[in-house]
Amino acid sequence: MGSCEREVIVIGGGISGLTAAWRLKMAGVDVCVLESTEVVGGAMHTEQREGFLLEKGPFNLIVRDPAFEQLLDEFGDEVEVIAADRAVGRARYILHRHRLCKVPMTPTELLRTPLLTLGGKVRLIRGLAVSRRGIGVDASIHDAATRRFGRQVADGLVSAMCVGIFSGDSRELSLRGCFPTVADVDERTRSPLGSALSKRLPSKPRKRKRLRRHWRGLVSFREGLGALPGALARRLGSKILTNCAAEAIRMVDRGYEVQCTLHHGEQIKLRSRHLVLAVPKVVASALLGPVAPEIDETLKTISATSLVVLNLGFDRNDINHPLDGYGFLVPRTESSCPLLGVLWADSVFPHHAPPDRRLLRVFMGGSSRPDMLSKSDTELVEIALIGLSDLLHVSGNPVLIHVCRWPDAVPQYTIGHVRRVAQVRHELRQRRRLHLIGNYLEGVSINDCVRSAAHAAEQIAQDLGATSICKCIENEQSHSEAAGARLPAASSPGG
């Protein structure tokens, strides 16, 4: 059994772990990344097949955070950013009474939408003008939306949004945990519309670095979202050990020891001063159990739900629907539909399918249908086709099928999540040089993961006396803008 030492070991080669390692390498820190599988990237994984570009996890993103913008700047010569058609990206649909209805984006569309009755529309407008604040209560998203805008908005529009972002139930998710900036507004003002308008009024310039806007709206990469972790891996080179599964960790003098098993069965031990766990919550919990049982117990209280992603390619003539938008989501009230939502992939990014084909990305599972993960590929495709034939008038069989399962992949920020995260942070302070990063703590989006990883790397670099290389400044405006943007930024299941 061999052994060696590093200044920092990062367990996990997803976007969080790779970002942290890249920041540390640029600071001159001796870092090593351990990835249990053959390919890095985690959920950000893209495959090209028969002219289709298949995203196995997230589909797109919105650049909201300066840390992520800096990352794209540094890899601009390797990763080509592709912007979605803004008109197509804005057109989104919700399943309502067994038919697709466009989400209203203008006052005129709001007046005409069948998603709300006349009473529901009046209640929404009244709530935007003035409604009760939520003070000192960790409310669910559903309860807060009902209090502000009425039950129709909460059951339909808001429920669908929570399915799109968390694959979860708005009745269980915490407003403070999921959207902290929205929760601040909910506590501070009786008029959401007045608060929004006040931010648009000219104000005295402040001396602070503003978030640059090189990219607006929905974006992806020419080679798919997997291109970014691939580029990071190439720059990190030999600092990444793939097919290297971390099986146990223990505390040693001046740091930590990680026991790993390579793909051919050889065992090695690595030691480091700092240890970063950039793995899913379930894996982090298992590793921490023997050395930090109090953190393990807290992590076990953070739940997660599973997701199934189907990429289905069709002949263009076999779909008798214009697919004139981003796709549709299924709110909790449409319980007879087995789908969470469907993205019209090549409508948003035409290069995702050949000219004579269409690509639908179907999401199933989530908190409403956890049984989907156990079904066979054949069963999943059959269930999806029944729904697609009714809603999108799909008549032919798919010319391409790809099924990807993500067990316990989407964290659920349920009521009490903020308190749980605070407890984890408190417990970590008692164990110096141990760091947790990932989507189960303070943000599920790619932006959130990159920001969290950059922050952890900066702390480690400072502790080691290394040079700071993070140019972005997480000032109050940019951080709140990033947190508040979670609502529109992750508008597809698993994205």
C-alpha cells in the first residue's frame, strides 16, 4: 500500500471539486483531486450520438455570479458559450387541466391566461400591490405564496416552479432556504411590486465592483455543459486521479489521511493538511461518520430526491406540435401526469439535434414519483411516450433513446434547512481544515456550486499563506443578485 502527502486533497471531481482545485492550483497550492469514476464532471456530463447532443443532467444555465463569470473568462479559449434564442427561452408552458398553457410574461398575457380565474388574477394583482409580510417564520414556499398571492398562484405557477428547480414539493420547501433574497423581501415589505420598482429607480453610485454581464439569458456551451469540467480537467492534468475511490478518512497529525482503492484493486493512502469533500451528501455523510459523527448526523437530516432524465430523439415529422418555447412543467395539482416536465432541447439550442430531427428531454421522478427510479428503461420510455402523444401529438417511435438515473441527486431545502446548514458550519469550525462544498448546502445551481468552491479555495489559500488569485469580489450586491436569481436561473428539472 503506497502513500504520499499533499497540501490539499479534494474528494470529488464534479464542478465543485474541480473549481476548488483549479483555484488552489492557480494560487500555487499542491492539490490532488480524487474521482471515483473514470470521467469527471458529475452531473455536468454530455454525450454526442448520431448528431444529437445529449445532456445527462443540467441542460443550461444563466451566468449570475462573478466567480462563475471569472471561470468562463479563464476558459474562453476552450469553452465556447452559446446563447439561447431569447424569444424561445421566454416562452414557457405549464400543464393545466390536461393541456399546455403559456406562462404569462406580460400584463396582457396575465389578463388572458387560463391558468388563473378572474378571482385568481385579482388576488395576484392585489398581492403584488400590498399583502401580508412573513415575519420571523421559516415558511414553506407554498404557504408564503398563498399568503401573498392566493392559492391558485401557489398551487399552479409556484408549484410548477419548484418542480422545475428542485423536483420537489412547494409545501415542504423552505422559502428562506431556497430563495434567501426573496425571503428578505417577504419580511421587509408589504408591497413586492413597490420593492421591485424602487430597485429600478436611479440611486447614488456606490464604489463597489459590479457584476459584469458578458452573457445574458440562457446559455450553454458549443460542446454541451460537460465541456467546462472537461476543460478544467485538462488544465489540472496529473493533479486528478480518476478511478480512485475514497473509502475512509481519519484525522492524523496536522491534517487528514484518506484511504483509497484504485480500479485494479490497489490501495493507497494520501495525507493532506486540508481536506475538501466535494461529493454528494450521501457520500460525504458516509465518509464523515467515523471521524465527525456530529456532522454526519446533521447531514442525514438533509433530504434529497431522485431524478430520471430521458433524451428522446424523433423524426421532425413525427411531432405535430410547434415546440415554440422552452418546454413545459407539471405542477403538483396535475397528479395524473407521470412526468415532471419536458424540455424542447433543439428549440432552445438548435445544435442539439440534426436539422431533420427533434430532441425532447423528459424528466421523471422527483418527490412526487420516487418509484420511477426503479422502473426499467422500457417502462420509462413507454410512460413518457403516452404523455408525449397526448400533450405534444407525438405519433412515431423515437429514433434515439438515452436514459440516465440520478439517485438522491437533488437536495430538498425543506423547512429548517437554514438552521441545519448553520449547524454544519458551526461543527466544521470545531474541525479546522475540513471543508464541505456541494449543492446540498447553500444553492443547487451550477453558479452556486462554483461560488461555494471558490470561497472555500480562497479560505484554504489564505490559511496556507498562498497568493489569492480570485479577482471577483463577492460584494453585497452581486451575492444577493446571485441568490435572488435562483428562481429563474434553474428553470428546468435537474438544471
